[in-house]
Amino acid sequence: MRQTLTWKLLAREWRSGELGILLLALVLAVSVVVGVSSFVTRLQSALLSESARFLAADMVVVSRTPLPMEWLAEAGQMGLATTEGVGFPSMAVADVDHMALVSIKAISAGYPLRGALQWSAEPYGALRSDGAIPQSGEVWLAPRLFALLDVGLGDEVIVGETRLKVSGAVRSEPDATTAVFGFGPRLLMNAADIEATGVVQPGSRVEYRLLLGGASNAIAEFTEWVTPQLGAGPAA
């Protein structure tokens, strides 16, 4: 008897339309919550991806002193991809009448781990982003350096104690805005040539960067491992 009455009351409420409005409002509320949650998840993923592109990696360790080789070995054991970069200001000299203070970035194979390094065969030529970097003995110059130094492709510039051949123009770097020593236009060179230049000496203003890329769990594991070893200078 009581159950029959319940069903009659439910039927009456449904016919009045109020129950239908309540059900519609409930469905709408659930849909909005699910939609917002999905949007926030996608937005977070996009922001993480964009931040990695601006770092040129998923994680970067920065130091004023050379980074220990054990860190690279440990990162490799954790399945992380690594590459290194060194930044410092110096003079680039074409001849006695043409020299300029430049912001040098020396990079190694694999750079960048995220984003794209864009360059061109001529100062303002067609852009390329094919994963290439300057070969040992070569440099890429920012387009305006060609005029400042009065050089062209195939000419040589002197950095410290070595001559390097101009083989291209650097047009865009994913982590250009993160450089500390941004004095003058960019000169991009191969990290293998740093020792030959003799520019980096004790007390030099140098920034060493270890770039890491890989799965989020491996990044978290490396962060936990390396954090206790970071001093006042390095930062992750």
C-alpha cells in the first residue's frame, strides 16, 4: 500500500514538471563539472609542455661551476636523455677593425631536448629546424653579427685563442630567454671547442647547464636524488 502511494506521488510530481526540471539541472551540473575538469587537465598539460619548450628540456640544472660527470651517469641509468650547454660573454674578432662583445652559447649533441633550434644557411635565409648544431670548428652567428663583424659564410672569427669558421646563422633558440649572461648578440658554437678557445678560466663568468628529458617519474626520481647535492649556486 505504502509502495503504491509512493509511486503515485512520484508520477504526480513528474507530471507537474518540477521533477523533470530538477533532473535536467542535475544532468547539466554534472556535465559542467566534467567539462571544466577536462578543460583544466588539458590546460595543465599544455602549460607543462610549453614550459618544457621554453627550458629546451623537462628539467634543467644550472651551476656556476662544471657539473659532476656522475650526475650525467646517474641520469642515464634512470633512462633520461641529457645534453649540456655552457654560456659566457666574450669578444668575437674578425680583424683589428671588426670585433664585438657576444653572448656565447656552447652546446653539445642532442640540444635541444624540447622545442626546436632554428637556423639558416644565410643571415636571413630560409629557416631550418633539422636538429643540426654547429660542428666542431664552426660557429653560427646571430644575423646582425654578420654586419658588425663584416663577415660572410666561410669566413673565420677568432674566439679567445682559436679560429672558427662561420657556417650559418642562429635564428631562434627555445631557451634563449633563460640565459643569464645575455651580453650582445648570440654566437653559437660546439662545446667541444671550448677548451681550444682558452676563454673559460677560473673566475670567469660562466653558466653551466645540464638539460634532462624523459618520463615524469624518472624526472621526479632524479630530482629527489640530485636535490640534496645542490649547493647555493646550482638550481634545478
